[in-house]
Amino acid sequence: MSKVFDLNVPITDLAGKQFPAIDGQEQTVGVVLAPALSGHNQGDPLKFFSWAVTLFNGGELNLDESDAITLKEFVKTTPTLNNLVKAQVLKLISI
């Protein structure tokens, strides 16, 4: 069974303020996560790249339980994301 995850949610700082747009692009959880996925050199490159493109363009991820676990583990273990970002992603992809 799959579930749809919408990461097109503004990313916020510790005070709850939305990050400012960069070059006219709103900084959403998905937009911030996308470069980490596409720049990662482990895991399934086609899957990670597809997720990155979808998120960068404001789309939703339709993931089965296995893919959701893969994404959660990626977020938890990747060194290129800080805890501010990781926590906001993990809240949105709970299964």
C-alpha cells in the first residue's frame, strides 16, 4: 500500500519564520531536500533522482512502505542535512 507525502511545505527557522525565497523560489521542505537526494552517491540513483526532481518542482511523493523507510533512513543518516531540516522532513514522512 502506498501513501502520498506532500513536502511542498515552507521550511521554517527556530522562531517559526519561513526561510526567504532564493532566486524567486520558495524554500520548501522538498526544495531543500532535493539537492541532498540528487547529490547523494549511494542508494538507488534513479529513484533518488526522480524523487529530487519531483520535490524540486513542488510535486508530491507517492511511496510504498519500503520507499518511505528508505527515505526516512536517508534523511536520518545523510551528513549534508542539518537537524533543523531533518526534523521537518521526518515530521512530514511519518508512516
